[in-house]
Amino acid sequence: MMDHFLLLWLAIGLSATMAAAWAVQRSTGSSGWIDTIWSLAVGAFGVVAALFGDGSQSRKIAVLVVIALWAIRLGTHIGWRTRAGGEDPRYAKLVEEWGASASSRLFWFLQVQALAAFVLVLAVYLAASSTAQFPRVIDVLALVVAVIALFGEAVSDHQLARFRRTPQAKTEVCEAGLWAYSRHPNYFFEWLGWCAFPLLAVSASPWSWLSLLAPALMYWLLVHVSGIPPLEAHMMRSRGEKFRSLQERVNAFFPGPRKQGKTS
């Protein structure tokens, strides 16, 4: 049975938090803080959702640990990157396109992000609300998926950060480690992590299927909306033929064998 009152307050809290993120961006001029705050907000409200789930204590703790580790790692990573300086090219392009209406449009854009965050927090709540015995085989599988995703995304981010500190980063594209098998391995592992929550949520509840919205939404956002398309448009402007060559040889999202093609 879903606690609609709790979910309402979670939605209000996420909306207020992203309004605060808008204020931070306006005052600092740095859009990186938006994603930092968003990640930590999903984690914080996800922890609350897990604590109030209907599942066993061990299930709620497992879900809580997964969402907390995800938020701390991602929020810290983006926060340190933002603190080091440099604007997120995706937000910079949006602000440029919006022109004089950038402030108001950014506010409502972040409210859409609050709605997306609610979908993710809902999946956390449903995972913690499964009344099935814990741990089942599918629960163990879910935790394995979560660990692989957390580790894979951390490794991807580390490899990219290390590449960016080299002189070649100003003119070349990253093909180090996992980046040789996917143009966006960090996005892939981010999506994979959200696949763990529907597995944890599987139960006799008629609401458990709603948890599938989290990986579906994350895939749509990363692959078709705010992830790959604007980032690759930026890479084409800044790297040109070198990035086009990478597109011919390396999968965009799902890791796979490298194809034959022109090298940079």
C-alpha cells in the first residue's frame, strides 16, 4: 500500500530543492551546482523514502545503502568538478539559446528535473516497500547489478578525469579504458544502476511495476534528451572529424567491440 501523503511531501520537497538549485545557479553563474544539488536531493529524499517503506528492516537498509552510496559518489564527483571551474556545455548552450528569457526558462526546466527526480525516488520507495522475503535470488541479483553500476560509473569518471588532465585533452577525444568500448560508459552505468530498483521492487503489489519508470526515464533522458545529444553536439563543434571518427568506431551507449574505421 503506497503512502500517498509521504509521496506528496517528497514531491514538494524535491520541487523546493530544485528551486533552491535555480537560485544557486543564478547567484554563482555555475550550472554544475544544479546537477550536484539534484544528485544529493535524489539521495536524501531516496533515503527518506527507503526509511518509510513497508518492507522488512533488512530490505530497507539495503535499499537505503544503495541510494546513499549512489548520491554521495555522484554528488561529490560533480561537486568537485564544478568547484574546479568550467561551465557545463549543455547548460551553457541552453542559456545561450534562451537568451533574455533564460532565467525563467531555467527555473521551469529545473522543475521538470524535480519531476524526474520524483520518478527515481518513487522507484526507491517501491523497492523498500516490497513485503517479499529478503534476500531472494532476485534481490541478490539486484545488489550485484547496483555494485557493478556504482563501480563502473566511478571507474569511467576517474578515467575521463585523468584524461582531462593530460595535454592531449585539448584536442583529442578520450578512448582510455572503458571509453574505448562506449562513448559514454558513465551514462551506461548510471542507467544500469537504476535497473536494480525494479528488481528489488518485484512483489505481489500492483504498484511495483511503476518502478520500471526509473530506468525507462533515465534511458530516455541520457540517450535522447539531456545526455548524449547535447554533449555530442558540443564534441562535434570542439573536436570535429576526430569525434566523428570515434562515432564510427565506438558504440554510443551500450559497451561493445570496437568497429573498424578511421582513427584519429
